[in-house]
Amino acid sequence: MVNPLQGKVALITGSGRGIGKATALRLASDGCDIVVNFFRRRDAAEQTAEEIRALGVRAEVVKANVGDPAKIEEMFQFVGEKFGYLDIFISNAASGVGRPVFDIDAKAWDWTMNINARALLLGAQQARPLMTGRGGKIVSISSLGSQFVWPTYTAVGVSKAALEALTRYLSIEMIPDGVSVNAVSASAVNTEALQFYIKEGYVKDMNATTPVGRMVTPEDVAEAVAFLCSEQAYMIRGQTIIVDGGTSVSLYPPVIEKGEA
Amino acid sequence: MTVEEEVKQIVSRIVHVEESTITREGTFKEMKADSLDIVQALVAVEEKYDIEIPDEEAQKFTNFGDFVDFVVAETAKKG
């Protein structure tokens, strides 16, 4: 079977680790060339790039703090110089300050909002000229914290709500460019980022409280992203697809009989 | 101004501590810097000298002196 994404190029922010890495590998397995972006961990990004190349596609690595408008511009310039075009932009990189509401200062708020929400706005603006006329896809990665309350998750949760709203606006305004824009939202995903919340005691055994009987993995999220990047998802626009094993529709998950783990 | 003095100035501005209280033996913890302060200080120093201080290296710093020594070594590499 012909690889559906052969000859296409995807930029995935924050793809050295976690959901970004799983998404990069998933799209690469469909034949897509990948630009791996990282901020603080070059070793992880280089490792991801190696794994992508082992799948027989091209991988480039670019450092950029997506909280910094100038760095976002440089990152897209890099994509333009290396490939000349872009088909898929996954706005995945996230950061955040885990504090109760009354401990969030302006610096922590701005840091979180700029990396998690503004980066999609500025990224889409930069991606547009590289994507126009190519049937491009943009997918942002959100979390259930945009709708539900978790301890100390305020800044991130609010930034994800902004991200989802922005996804809806972009989806309409980018129709003339032939670009589809959607979001994938996940509950707690088994990544390094989650380890922080476990260490702090805010998250316990999510396997027990997820209705299907196991936690969401980065690969589960990557599958949803890959679908939204396919032509089969053409009519899905501005949506936030939730990948949570039933968590968000279940008020009392522990009493529900578990599916297969 | 030496690299050490410049780095001290950056850390002082971001962490909100007096420059005179930052010593080579001092730590970010003693300065009451949180993880956001530390990342922002690292990024500011990276941009000042156009160098890279990956987290895997930064995690090895035991005090401010280690941080400065790393920056000095990286800037020297650049010539």
C-alpha cells in the first residue's frame, strides 16, 4: 500500500518526548517527512529524529521556544529553507506553572498562555504561506483541563480553553487556504509531564479511574491526530476530539465494569 | 564586565535577588528560585551568548559557580 503521507512535511512542536514524539513517529510511519522541534532537551529531539529516519523518511531538528514570537518565525523560516513547504502543523508543545489560583502571578500566566495558546496563533500565521494550496492540516493538542478542574492546573487549563476556541476560529478563517484545523484533547496521558503531577500527589492511579481500564497513551493521542491529518477527516473542522477512554462522560468511573486493559 | 558578572546580573533580574547575594557557592534553591525562574534564567543566558544549555547539562549544576563555568566554556568554544 502506498504511504498516504509520502512526500508531505509535518512540523510538530515539542516532539522530542511524549505525545509530540508519538505523533511524529505515527506520521512518519505513513511516509511523512518530519521537522522535530524542541526547547530544552536536544538529546531527546535527536533521538526522536533518529527513530524517524529509521522509518525511511527525512527528519530535521529545530530548537525554538514557542513562547517567543521571534523564535516561532525562525522555526518556520527553517522549515521553508529545508523543505520549501509544509503540509501538517501540530501545535503540541506545552508548558505550565502548577499553582493554585491565588499563587499565579503575571509572569506564570504569561509564560503558560504564550507557550500553550499564543503559539498556535502565531504558528498558524507563519504556516499559512507554506501550506496554501496543499490541503494542509493543523492540529492542536489540548487537554481535559480546558473543561474540568484539576488541582493546580488553572493556568494550563485556561490556556487549553483558549487553544480550543482559537482552533474553532482558525478552522473557519483557513477554509479559503484549503487548511483543516482541529484539536485533540486528552485526559491524563502517560508521559514525563504527568510524572510531575504524580510526584506532587495530584494524580494517583489513572488506570483504575479510566473506564476502559487503562490510561491514555501518547500513541492513542497520535492515532487521533493522524486521522485528523487524513483526507477521511475532510469534513471535520474546528472540532476538539476527546481521547480519554471514557473519563469525561463518566461521573463515577470506579463503579463501571472495566473493559479489556 | 566578566561573564560571571553578566550572568549574575541576568539571574538577579529574573529571580529578583540582589546581585551582591549571589555567590559561586550559592544555589537557585537558596535564592528561592522556582522552576520557571530557572528556565527563564537559562534561556536569557542562552540568548545573551548565543549558546545552548540543555536541561540535561543544567541538571548537573550544583551551584551558581558550575553554571557560570559552563557558560564560560561554551562561549570559549564559540571563540
